[in-house]
Amino acid sequence: MELIQKNSEVLFKSLIDISVESWRFSRLFARLISKMDAGEGARYTSQYRYYLKRLEETLEGAGLTLVNVEGQPYDPGVAATALNIGDFGPDDVLAVEQMIEPIIMGSEGLVRGGTVMLRKVEA
């Protein structure tokens, strides 16, 4: 029984790891599509959307959700580590400029925290 539980934990961690790498790869693929001319890019955009849909469905089947807080106001309580938080003062109003790794939520709460880069919001 202990071996089955250990194997399940290893499989779950592997699913989390491959999900994060898939998310990163999808972001790279989206950047490449944006650099293509419209005709060629359109062909790949539908494949890209299908891939993202399948990734979300597969993770949903395992009770997981990828959370992207890019563009949202930064709250120190968010489940993500800000790599450049030291670049800002305590009174600065911040927003999430870029997600480096997504936040992964499960049915019972946080599974894995994300990683972000911040920017100062100009008043």
C-alpha cells in the first residue's frame, strides 16, 4: 500500500512539472506565432488554441487549474514569488508584468506557487 501511495505522489508531481513546462512552451509558441505574417500565423493559432484547451481539460480531470495573474495588481498575499520585489519601495503600487511560472491550484487549495516579475504602476 505504501508503494502505491509513493507512486501516486511521484506521478502527481510529474504531472505538475510537465504542466508548468507545457505552460512555458505554450507561451513561447504564442510569441513565435505573433512574429509570423497573418496568413501563416492563423494556421498555427488554431492548433495553439486546441493545445491549450486540451491542457486545461487534462488538468481539470486531475482536479488542477493553472492560474495566470499577469496584468493584475500585485498583492503580497498572492501565491507567487516576485523575483524583482526588491527593486520597489514599500509605497509603490505594483502590477504583475510577467508570469514566469503559473500558480497551480487544486480542489483543496494551492498546489504550487507561481513566479512573477513586477512593474510599477504610474499614477
